[in-house]
Amino acid sequence: MGALSEQELAAFSADFNKNDKNKIASRAARRSGLFEASFNDEVSKRLNHTFSTELDIGGVTDQKHSGRCWEFATLNVLRHHFGQKYHVKDFTFSQAYNFFWDKIERANAFYDSMIRLADKPIDDREVETWFNFAGQDGGLWQMAINLVKKYGVVPSYAMPENATSNNTSALIDSLARKERKDALVLRKLVQEGKLEEAEKAKKEFLNEVYRMAAVALGEPPKKFDLEYRDDDKKYHLEKDLTPRQFAEKYLKDFNWDDYVVLLNSPNYDYNKRYHQGLYDNVAGGTPITGLNVPIEVLARAAAAQLKDGKAVIFGNDVLKQMERKTGFLDTELYKTDDLFSVDTQMSKADRLATGEGSATHDMTLVGVDEDNGEIRKWKVENSWGDKYGHKGFYEMSQKWFEEYVYDVVVDKKYLSEDLVKLWEAPAIDLKPWEHIGL
């Protein structure tokens, strides 16, 4: 490594001080912070609250301090479907209920992988990836649907949010620590040829994980009464439903098997379907896959589904060029490059390849604004409560969609026949550390 000399440092200082613009920028940044000092209020002229297509839905939900955006966004899509059919737009499903089962199923997948990989050294990259994934609460649409298929859903009042579900960090830490310790036991048993003992130990570990989840979140209800008053003030009551009965009866016309995950990861080949086994959360469930296509395919399909009155879940890099207060998502929102007099712009492919870009959040598209077929902006339902944005809703420019959206989930009827055939083709298995927008 080459050491920096005093002469070089003096030259850096002289270069900074010879331009008064640098001193002005520094005063603004030190007083207001980098984002406030570089905020571009011009974006408000194009990000108003009017859309050519807009779903009539109720208020937003709030995931609080948790990584459950994928469950919230999925259940938002399902509740909007329920609300439209039964005329009750503010009906909500319990996120805590499906989160409970996610912890059990994910632990099962983790233990199975530790048994499968027991012959590999502990510093093997695949083993390390699984150890890093232990206990996590992030996820994807198909993972949430796997849970709904197996365990159903319940209204929010049947298993309400609580202190642990609102702030999952302590539970994640506890589960990760336990699962990693258990993995060492399972690896040792398998390496000693004691496969039956390993399976027996796994069952005991899962029993303990269930206990931990039940202590932290409460046990899920086995039955509940469905009770609500619709938007026409009509009262409804159905007693003694199981969660699966509820889903099978009230969501039976939501054909989740017809939904396709469209990816936009330009650093991978287009028109190919990819499988990320790290996220296969339910044994025997739907594998976690996505079809990688150009961004305009995602935009067209999402807009078409919205115009049919159906919400669209999408994965994105939400912390890039976003302001919570206004709810603006725009590539020109913060002019930090102008503030620093540098150029940090990268292509989407380069951002993904270097780790600068990734899908960090799931939200729901509930509106789109078009002018003669040209998309200008989108209405976004977030799950951060109603104190941010426009009562919890955000406005996203089409340019932001192109740069920072990595996947959308749409009914395959909005795809061409050629794309449907590509979706039905065998998927390419990714390495566990390859995320490709999933």
C-alpha cells in the first residue's frame, strides 16, 4: 500500500480551498446535513398526487422496526382483493400470524441445509451464506404465498401486532444465535455418521424454536370468528373458521399460482428464469424463482394490472433518492454529486455487480399516471405508517422505477405468450450468495 505523503495532503487541501463553491457547499452541509443541502425541490412539480389510474383502497399499514415488508406488501395485495370483493377496503390481515409460521418454516429449512452441507468445511462459502441467513426476517412474495397456502390467513384482530413483532431485532438475534449453535451439533452428528440422531436432534431444535416464537409472538389461533362491517355498514359474522378455511373460502378466486415474478437485473442474461434456493422457505412449497427481462416489460405489465384494478407488489432499493417527509422517489431528488463536485453515477448493472444496488424493500403499486401511453409516475403504498409521505403513500417517478425497481409480481395474463413460455421453462439455479434482485 502506498502511503500518503504530506505533500499530497497539502495539495488536496489547496485544491479544496481554491474554489469558493466548496466552502459554500461545506457550510450548507454542516448546517443542514447532506440531504437537506442537496435537496432538489423541482421534483415536486412532476410528483403531484393525481394519477390517471388509481385504486380505491383504505389506509396504510405499519411494519414498525422489522424487516417484514414482504409480508406486509403481500398481505396488502390480498387485503385489497378481499376489500374489493366484499366491499370493506380497510380490512387488514394479521402480519404477526404469518410471521410466526415463517420463523418455524425458515428454521426447518436452515436445519435441513446444515445437515445437507455437513460434509463441507465451515468456512465454505455456501455454509457461510446459510449461517449469515439464520434467523433473518426479510423475504419475498413467493415465500409469503407459500406460508398462506400452508397456514392460511387471519384478520389482524385475531392475532394482533405486539411489542416483539413491531421490533423484531431481539427475536432475530435470539433465533440466529440458537440456530447457529444447533447447526454445530447437527454438523458433528452427520460427520460422525449418526444421521438418525441428527434428525432426532433437528425435531427437538424445532420444538424449541416453536417455543421461542410462541413466547415472543403468542401462539397462532387455531380458529376465529370472522366479524366485520362492510363499507355499506352491513354487519357480517361467520364463526369458527380455521385460518386455512378462511383463505380457501374468501381468497379462492385469487389465483396466486398464476402470478409471475419479473426481474430486472441487467448484469444477468435476459429472458431466462432463475431460482434462488436460499429463499425456499417451505419444504414442498413453490420454489423461489424469477424471470429476468428488460425494465420496460415490468412497467408495461404492472400498468396493465393496475388498469384492471389489481395492486402490484414490487421489490426496490427504497433508500436511494427517497425522502420520507414528502414521500418522493425521484432520481433527481438529492443532488449530492453537485454538492461534492464529483460524478458517482453508475449503470444499474454496475450497481448490482458492486453491491451498490440491491432490492432492499417491498412495496405495493396502487396507481399509475400515463400521458398518451407514456408512464410519468406511480402511486406507491408503503408499510411505514401514515406519518410519512402523503398519508403513507409515496409518489415515484418513472425514471426512479427504471433505476431502482428490481422486480414486480403480476398475473401471467399480462405477459406475451413468449414470456409465459420462458416462465414455464426450467430455472437456472443461482448460488446462495447471488441475489439477482430477489
